[in-house]
Amino acid sequence: MPNSNDATTRNEAIAKRAYELYLQRGSVSGHELDDWLEAEAELSRAAAGDAPHPAAVQPVVRRRSPRGDAHPPSNRRI
């Protein structure tokens, strides 16, 4: 039976990888369960020796355009 510290460490690793997948997709919400399950599967494969641990993903940084540039219409109401 796994130690609770082992389970906590595994859950933290899964959460970190799931967040990397979220960033890789461009920080689009709505895929939390998909990201968690994919991260869990990747780490299980890596632990079994089937695949190397995924490399760290650099976050996508979106910069605001300077004022005056044309922006696509927004569906937000002000």
C-alpha cells in the first residue's frame, strides 16, 4: 500500500504536468479533467519505463498590443 507522502508527491507531479499541458494549449480552460488524465497517463508510462518524462514546457506569454492597434471585436459587455 503506498505511503500518503508518496500519493501526495504523485498528485503534485500530476498537477504540475497538467498545468504544463494547460499552458501548452494556450491557457484555454474547460479541459481540466483531460489534462489531469493525460498527465497521469504520461507519468505512469514514464514510471513503467515506456516513455521518458515529458520535458518542461515554457509558458506562452501573451503581450498586449499598444493602444491604437486594431483589436478583434470582443464579446465582453462593459
